Amino acid sequence: MMIGRGTLMEFAFTAEQEQFREIVGRFLTDKSPTTAVRRLMDTEEGYERQVWQQLCGELGLAGLHIPEAYGGSGFGPVELGVAMEEQGRALLCAPYLGSAVMAGYAILLGASEDQKQKLLPPIATGSKIASLAVTERSGFWSETDVNLAATPEGGGYRLSGQKRFVLNGGEADLMVVVGRTAAGLSLFAVESGADGVSASPAPAMDPTRKIADVIFDNVPAVLLGEEGKAPLEDIYNAVLIAFANEMIGGAQALLTSAIDYAKLRVQFGRAIGSFQAIKHRCADLLVQVELAKSTAYQAAQTLAAGEDATVAASMAKAAASECYLHAAKECIQFHGGIGFTWENDTHLWFKRAKSSEVFLGTPKQHRERLLAAMGV
Amino acid sequence: MIMDTDLQSLRQEVKAWLADNWDPQRSLMDWRIKLVESGWGAPDWPEEFYGKNLPPAAVNAIAEEFAAAGAVGSAQSGVRFLASATLLEHGNDDQKRTYLRRILTGEDAWCQLFSEPGSGSDLAGATTRADRKGDHWIINGQKVWNTSAHHADYGLLVARTDWDQPKHKGLTYFIIDMRQPGVEVRQLKQMNGHASFNEVFFTDAKVTDDQLVGTLNDGWQVAVTTLAYERRSFARIRTVTADRHGDGPIYAEYAKEVEIANEPYTWYPQRAGRVDLVVERAQETGAIDDPAIRQEIAKLLTLNQSAQWYGARLREAQKAGTTRGPEGSISKIAASNIARLASDVHTSITDIDAMLTGPQSPRDGIIAEILVSVPAVSIAGGTDEIQRNIISERLLDMPKEPRFDTGPFKDVKRN
Ligand SMILES: Cc1cc2nc3c(=O)[nH]c(=O)nc-3n(C[C@H](O)[C@H](O)[C@H](O)COP(=O)(O)OP(=O)(O)OC[C@H]3O[C@@H](n4cnc5c(N)ncnc54)[C@H](O)[C@@H]3O)c2cc1C
């Protein structure tokens, strides 16, 4: 069983991509220190407008994967992966995953040409925040889990039902909603102020990301693309791959922190990193991080090559989320008592890792998905 | 081994005593004094110190009779338990008389002042100093992660009294009065939002000579006793439940006492993983039908059950005197494994709702609290790594790690 040619390719980042990583990395180190993360996670909006504008403007990050024809810069999943990895490392508080990645990909892959021309530019420039509402019951996207009803009326549609765990659902100017019509699953665009929409923030374990429950009560909506033809799986793959790259960035940050501390902390007259009990676990963690990175990078490469990325995407999601959480647990453990405090920063990543484990499907669900895609 | 017939007559005796004495109209203090004087409040303690010198099986039977009568017991929860166990083993008669009684009555609360910023696992690396001044001791330095210190009247303190000796030989164990000007307690917030542990600062705090436990510079031996009790009973000692209800003012007083005592520990059941909730939760979410999750649940229940059975075997072996001492480390590692697996299983069961927290999240936030509290289990009371060192070196007699800290303490490398 071939997973797609992408997995057989040799892969290295180009010099330009490495340079891009450095620029993004430097920007985020500067703009997203944990003092900023802590300040923003306590706000309702959850991000800083000025930093968001710079991120989208100067760095052009929100439109990275969006073609130039729609106001973006026309790079692909690999560059998007780089941007995500750096954001994960810096634990950036921003509507990037929800707006640029999730809603951006949904429109890019599912809307008509006219709609893309109209809707994508403000997302690419960051002047509008969009969100993508799929989940109703499980975090794992599946055809059968979508029950929000869309009924034709006049020239448009009316949506009724409920969506949960909508990333940036509370702040979004525009919501892309997956609903069910007689023809099947379809994408719809809903303006934030539309009659009958009510979004309420859901108290999140990871306060660095804002999620909302959204209720739709006969809400006017515009069909995106063709009825019954929402390319849910393609959107899912693209989103999962970007998300996996974010997670490995977080895992790397935790690994670095764990190792730095193990070298610094002295007990029994020696650095704790000199105990094999710790040293070997650092080595194991590096192995896991490198393997997870490989799945995330390769999945981005597969998508960039235009191949079916289902297997690679689900592998990357499962591997990256398990690696991320494991890195977080180890990092706390190596820190001892201080690792369990609020004051120490490790818990910020731990909570991101813990909620990333179940967001967009658990590792178990993705392992089933990848086997199914392989025909096993 | 205690015979069944003995237990039967013991139960009769307790019943009769309770029938004559238990009265929910009394004040809690009144009743506790009765308990202390009769020995029924600490039946496994020596007869000369408020006990009846009875074996564990008898203690359980007595506890059951108390429960059946709705009678409130003595105050032995939390660090009070560690303090009394340590004093019973190492305290002198004066200390036992002074402190044990007020532990049982609930008048005094205690905390453990072992860990320091620079010495946690390496407890014997403590740098809080005790200097002799006239007929007493002056304490300077800092402790950290001290659970419940914000409620405590007394602390179990390990401080350095000789800097020229190797580190284990220069420590002394003291009882310190927490209610004095030289002791400052600051609460520390944890990653789960609670603030049950503290930093404790000593600035010329005073300890009297008769508060020295054991012998000068031999505090390490005493500390080891405290730690052994802590490990052995890690899963049990912390919380008490206000499980006594009924008419009478004593129940209200008791509920208040339990509430204060439990305040730092409300999240402890969650940190242990709440195995008790797993099956119910799987049933209520439908996860019980998922074969992969069923496997995880069965594995967790097996692990949990085997740890309980191990605990029972261990208690018998301790009674029979066939243990080597550090077996509590096995229980403690088991507790970590259980908690970690339980956290994973709860996550599988809870699916995406595991992203939520607070009163509107599953089980009033209890599930979320499990997920952010479990990381403490493998750190508190001695880390998993330290337990593994103990198991391998002291139970399996494996070669010891080379040491770099055996010279005079003042020359040992530290943070
Ligand atoms: C919830 C909670 C409650 C607590 N309550 C109390 C209390 O009431 N009183 C009190 O005195 N303390 C208390 N503690 C402190 C606890 O005992 C210490 O945190 C613990 O012993 C670890 O010490 P440390 O934090 O200094 O970590 P460190 O000792 O610095 O350890 C850091 C890491 O190094 C590892 N390590 C250290 N030495 C070795 C070695 N030789 N071999 C291999 N690995 C090693 C550790 O396992 C850990 O992973 C509490 C802690 C917590 C989390």
C-alpha cells in the first residue's frame, strides 16, 4: 500500500524556507513572549490587534497559502507548516488557525471562483476574522456528525442547528458553516451580525485559544460552491496538516525547555541531566519529536505535491498530538514541583497540548481514519 | 493475626462504649477529650499515649462500629497523621504528651517543612539553618511546596545544624511553632488554579530545645520515617470525608473542621485520577461501546485493583515484620501509573469536551480538574524517579549511582 508519492520523496527545507522560518521565528520571539501570552489569554478577544496586523501585513502570514489571485502570497502547505510550527513554538495567541487556516482553506477548496475573489482577500490581509464551524458532537469530522439543517429560501438558505468548539467563533466577522441540505453536506457563509446567530464563548482549558458554541436559529446564509459538494475531507486534510505542524513546534519548545532545565538544575551535587533516568528520557523525547516532525513535514509535502493526503494528514495529527502531550508531561516532570506551578510557563503549553490532543479528532480516531484510507 | 472471636468481642465492647458515651449533642471538643481519654480515638497507639495498642484489623473493626453509630472519630487526617506517626516513633515522652493529644482533638494542624527551592528530591541538601543561641535555636532560610502551611499551627522542620559534616549527618529534625513573627507563609498558585502549597520564610524564627526530635544532627533518620509513612499511605491519608450526618450540633462542628482541613486537598482525588468515575462516564457518553476504550478501561480497573491488593498484602507483611521498609515506593509508583492512565482514559471517554473547563464542563469541572492535576502525582511526596532509585537500590540491591555529594556539605555543588 502506497501512501502517496510524497512519503517517498527526500525532504529538506530550501534555503528560502529556512530564511522565512528565521524571520517568523524572530518576530514571534519578540511579539509573543509568555508575558504577552499570559496577558492575552485573560482577555475575551484573546489576541492583540497590532501584532495581528503586523503578522498579516509585514509578514503576510495570513495569506501565505492563499493564491495571489485572491490577495495572498501564493505559497503552499510547506511554508504554511513553517509558519504554524513557529507559532506553536511561541504559543502565539491569534486567530490564525481558525481564520487563515480553517476558514481560509474551506473557502479556497469549496467556494466558487467569484466567492473566492470576494471572500479571501480580507482573510489574507487579516482585515477580517473568519471561522469554520463543523463540529457538533465529536471533534472528529465525519459526514454523519453534521446535522445542522440548511433549507433553501428565496435565493438563499436558512440554517438551523448548533455548532460547538468553533475556533474564534466569538470574534469572527464571517463564519463558514457546514450544513446539511437534501443534496448532502454543503458550505455556507454567514455574516457575524446575521439575525438568529448567537455565539457564546465556551470556557476553555487552554485559555490561549478562544472557542465558542454557536446556535443558528433560521439564519440567512449564502451557499458556497455547489450544494451537496462540500469537500470536507480535503479541507480536513489541509487543516490537520497545518495543525500538526503547529503541534510539533510546541513539542520542540517543551523539549528545549526540559533540556535547558535538566542541564541547569543541580540535585545530589550534580546536574539532574547527568542522571540517566533523565538523560535517556530526553533522548527518547528527541526521538519522538523528530519522528513526529517527519510526519508533519512529509504530510505538508504530500499536500503540496497535490496528492491525496488523507493517510499522511491523519498520521501527522495522531503522532504530533501524542508527541506534544508527552513532551508537556515530561517537561513538567523534569521541572519537579516548580513545573506544577502557575508561575512556571510549562502549563501554558501543557494545556495547549492537552486540548490539541482532542481538537479535530483524537489520535485513536485518526489512526482509524488512516487505516480506512489505506483500505485496511 | 487477630482471631475472629476476639474481633467479635471487641466489636461488642466498642458498641457498648459508644452506647454509653456517644452523644451528638456534645461539643466536638468535649467528645474528642472522651476519645483521647478512653483510647478509642487512636486504638493502634500505645496505651500510655491515648491508645489501646491494638492491631490494624482491630482498628478497622472499630472504625466500622464508629461509622455504624454515626460517631465522629479523632482528627488524624493529613499531615497530622504524619506528625503523630513520626513523634510516636522518634519523639520523647514529653513531646508525645505535649503534641499528640492536641492532634487527636483537632486543636492543632500541622505541615511538613522539608522541600526547599534548592533541595527537593535531594532533601538532605537542605540549607535552611538552625543556629544555637543560648537555650534555643534560631531558624533562617526558606522552604517551599509546603502543603497546608497556611492553616498550620506546627511544622515538621528539617534544618542544617552542621555544615562541616557530610550532608546526611548535619541535619536536625525540629517541631516549629508556625504562629510566630519569624515565620512568613505565602500561598503559591498551581497549574490547576488551586493554591494548596506555600512558600515559608524563616527570619530568626525560634525553636526551643525541647522541640528537637530525635538527636542533634540525626534528623535525616527521623525524616526518613516521615517519608516512609507518606509514601506508604500516599493514596489514603490526605482527605477525610464529612461522612457523618445526623441531628446534633457536633455534626455541624465536625463538618466545619473537615471543610477547613480539606480545603487544600479538594483536588487530591482528581489528581489520583478518579478511577471511580470511569465506568459511569463511559456509560453516560456512550464511549462504553467503543472496543478500544473498553480495553483501556479494563486495563485501568485491573491496575487499580492490583494496587489495592498489593497495599493489603503490604500491610499484612508489615505487621508480620517481613518487609524491608521501602516497599511504599512500589505503591507510590503504582499510584502514578494509575493516575496517568486514568487521565488518558478520561480523555478518551470525554472526547472533545476535554477541551472545556469550569462548572459547565463535564461533571462540574471535575474531569477537567483531573486532566490538569494528575501531573502532580509523580512529583509530590518524592518523584517517580526517586522512587525508582529507592526500589532499585534498596529493594533490588542494585549497585548505587556514583556519588558526588559525600564530602563536607559546605563543599557540595548546589544551585
Ligand atoms: C502537590 C505537591 C505537594 C507537595 N507538598 C509538599 C509538602 O507538604 N512539604 C514538602 O516539604 N514538600 C512538598 N512537595 C514537594 C515535593 O516533595 C518536591 O517537589 C519533590 O520532592 C521534588 O523536588 P523538586 O521539586 O525540588 O524537584 P527536583 O528535585 O529538582 O527534581 C527535578 C527532576 O529531577 C529528577 N531527579 C532529581 N534527582 C534525581 C535522581 N537522583 N535520579 C533521577 N532523577 C532525579 C526528579 O525526579 C525530577 O524529575 C509537594 C509537591 C507537590 C507537587
